[in-house]
Amino acid sequence: MASALAAKMGFNSLLRKQAKNFKVRICTMESDLEFSCENKWKGKDLFDFVCRTLGLRETWFFGLQYNIKDTVAWLKMEKKVLDQEVPKEEPITLHFLAKFYPENAEEELVQDITQHLFFLQVKNKILEEEIHCPPEASVLLASYAVHAKYGDYDPNVHKPGFLVEEELLPKRVINLYQMTAEMWEERITACYSEHRGRTRDEAEMEYLKIAQDLDMYGVNYFVIRNKKGTDLLLGVDALGLHIYEPDNRLTPKCSFPWNEIRNISYSDKEFTIKPLDKKTNVFKFNSSRLRVNKLILQLCIGNHDLFMRRRRVDSLEVQQMKAQAREERARKQVERQRLQQEKQLREEAERARDELERRLIQLQDEAHMANDALLRSEQTADLLAEKAQIAEEEAKLLAQKAAEAETEMQRIKVTAIRGQEERRLMEQKMLEAEMLALKMAEESERRWGQEEGAKEAEQLKQDLQEARESERRAKHKLLEITSRAVYTSPALPADSMPPDFSFSRENLSFDFKDTDMKRLSMEIEKEKVEYMEKSKHLQEQLNELKTEIESLKLKERETPLDVIHNQNTEQGTSKHSNFKKLTLQSTKSRVAFFEEL
């Protein structure tokens, strides 16, 4: 068995000697890169080559990670790549990741590429729930991630459903509430719309500024036991060492800042920490495997070095990088202001164009209405002219009838006068006839006797009756004649004109009043001023988001970490306040507390 293994190793070494190069696949958070490396390359040679390829100068935060059995390891810089426990299959897969985290991302991260890689890694850890994130913070972080990808919110472009393919929230948060994907998108979009004016780099930095306040941000956890054999968790981060209970990774039981630690070492599975205070005894703990101790030591040394480095004057390289970054930011700021001005001018031009188009449409509508009104007025004028002509003809006809009626009146008056004269003459004759008849009757009575007198009287009576009958007929005829004299001219129709009506086409007029053009009374409101720094209003915004979705929470789905976070929030305990509280006690008392856990 041993001989076969030695033969295989000898064969592999022979192949490597024959092939002077080996292939490596480097997986970053953004893309995969493949390189051909020389067999003699050390870890530092490969790491520097990757950093140069990425354009990364802040190399002290990063490392090359690989999986070994059920744990992870980091490529050692001083040893050859092929002499380490890296996977033997080519291409050898290594992950380029942040190994150490900054205390304050805004102050320490200088290059945009450094910031971008941190942003991608932290976002991935939050989505994979390696970093516990409360729901309200998840929504706010998701809005900054959307802004980093899509830029400023534009309702015409970013319509409902544009985030349907995006993974923005941890599954734990989604399952914790009775909310549909559309409701989550609505909440995220509402926050996203408030980030107008930020660049991608600024959105990523805001993301990191919020994430760095999360309890599990930048902490590497390891299972350990104190000297009493109690199972605990060791947390290693940028501030120091923290001791947790196994079921609570949010709130440490005790902490030891790096400036209180003088020496760290291990022997087999036992780890030894020597405090800076020489009066304080060393404290020890055991890990599960030797390989884990090596990893803990690497992380402790790296974080301790960076902790001390932050508290010293920057090196010339860092000063140069920061100066270049400031110049680059100033240049970008000028460029952004120029683009903003151009954008503003373009938007004003577009608004002016839209206003002119609306004005043109309005004028076209008014012109159309004016043309319609003019056409109606012309039709009305023609109709009035026609009516005026008809009225003029009717007036002439009425005048002619009035003249005929006047002539007939004159004739009737003359006839009536004649009839009255004839009647007077007839009445005079009748009186004379009556008087003559009376005289003759008297005279006949005297001449003739009784009998003859009676006959003559009878005859006279008959004559008298005939005369009276003649008189009656004459009167009747006179009445007929006089009744014709009572003549009234026909009344004019209600819609006709009087005889003295005079119509002139000059009097026909139609007043057309031009429609006054309306002016816009309000100007389009300018864009709101730039959104104030998130750090000043972050807590208020998180509380507002929490209030909005609290009623939809399913309490029974809360995880133990959710319950612990809620308790810490109710007690007003935060990551930094708890760390400050824990470090107020003496190192000796904290060591004693750790050993008694």
C-alpha cells in the first residue's frame, strides 16, 4: 500500500517536472479567471498576479481560499502553491475573497474595486444567511443593491415586475411575512426611488455602511471549549476576540479587543491567549482540530496587524492611494456635476419641448374650434340674409295690401255717405207721403159717404202699408250698405315686419370673438434636493419599514436569532454599545468570567 502511494506520488511529481506550468481557476465574486502558472510559483506570486489582473492595490484585505475536507483554508504566501493542500485536479480552483474586514468601510476602503468586491461578498453572505439581517434592514439593503445595479429610479423604465428575476432578500425574511413578491417589490422600490442622484459606488458604500453594523458582519466563528469543557463559539473580527454561546451568534458574552492581547499561540488543539496586562493570567481554549487552530491563528494575526495599522500613520503607499482616490473622486464629482447639469438642461429642454407640443396641440384645437365657429357664423349669415329677403318681400306685399285696403276704405266711406243721403231723402219722401195720405184720407171722407169712405180708407191703409214695407226694405238695404263701411285691415303676422320696416344688409352683422389663449399657471416642480446622508436618518427609516410590515409577520416562523435580535432591539442593545459595555470591565474579570462559563 505504502509502496503504491509512493509510486503514485513519484509519478505525479514526474508529471509536474515535465509540465513546467499548471492551470489555476480563480473565482471572484464577479467572474472566473483562468491562469497558467509556473510550478515554482509561491502563493504570493499567484496572489500578486491575480491582484494585478484585477487592478487591486489594497491587497491586505484579501486572500485565496480553498476547501479542504469539511473546512476552509487560505493559501499561504510564503509556500509554493503546489506544496500546499490545494486540490490536485487541474485547473486548481481557488476563491479570491476578503479575508479581513475593515472597522469602518467608508474610511478604510480606498479603491472602487476594493469596495465593489466587498459589496458583492457581503451581499452574498446576507442572502445566504451567513450574516443575520433583520427584515427592515434587508429591504433597505436590497434597495441600495438595486440602485447599484440599475442607477437612478425612473418610473418609465423601472415598471412593476422589473425585479421579478432578482434575488434581493434572504429566504428567511420572505418566509417570515405574509407578503407576495409584488408587495416586497413595492417596498423595495419605494426605498429605491429615494436614492436618486447617487452613483453606483456611493450606493455600494451606503450598503456597506449599513451592513457593517449588523451583529454577524465580518465575524468568523469557531467551535471551542473552555477549561471546564463548556461548548462555546469563538468569534474573530476586526475589533478583537468574542465569546458566544452556541445558540446565540449575535450577542457575545465577553470580548477582548486586540489592544488587550499581547500574544497568541497554539499547541496541538490547545490555544493560548496572553493578555497585555501581565497581572492577568493567560486563558486557554481547545478547538476541534489542529487545522482549525492554524486558521484561527492566521485570522488573529491578520486582524491584529490591521487593528494596529489603523491606529498608526498611513504608509506612503496608502497616502498615495488615498491622494489618488481623492483626486479621482474630485474628478468624478466634477464630471458628475457636469453630467447632472447636462441632464438638467436636457430635462428642461424636454419639458420645454413637451410644453410646446402641448401648446401646439392646444392652438390646433383652438384653430379648429375657430374654423368651426366661422363656418357656423357664415351659415348663420346666409340664413339671416335669406330671412331678411323674405321679410322684405313680405313687407312689400303688406304695403301693397295696406294701400288696397285704404282705397277700399275710401270707396266704402263715399258709398256710406251716399247711402245716408238717400236714406234722408227717402225718409223725407215717406213723411211727405204720409202727410199726403192723411190729407187725401180726410178729403175722401168728406167727399164720399160712409161706405165709399171706408173703401177709400182701406185702400189708403194698404198704400200706407206698402209705403211702410218699402221704407223697411230701404232701411234694410241702407243697413247692408252701412255695414260694409265698417272695414278693418287684416292684422300683420307675428313674425312679419311693420309697414315702415326697412331692412338693410349693412345692418346684418355677426360678432365673432377670438378665443383667448390660456397660459399655464404652474411651473413643473424641480427635482428635490439630494437625499441626505443615510447615517443621519437610518434608524428612523428602519423603524418606519419595520412598522409598515410588522402587522404581516408570522410570529411562529421566527428563528431563534430573530427572537434574540428583537430582544436586543427592545433593550436598546446594538453591536457597538454591547462591545463598549463588555470592555468596561477589567481584562482579569473577563478572563475569569470566560473560564467559568
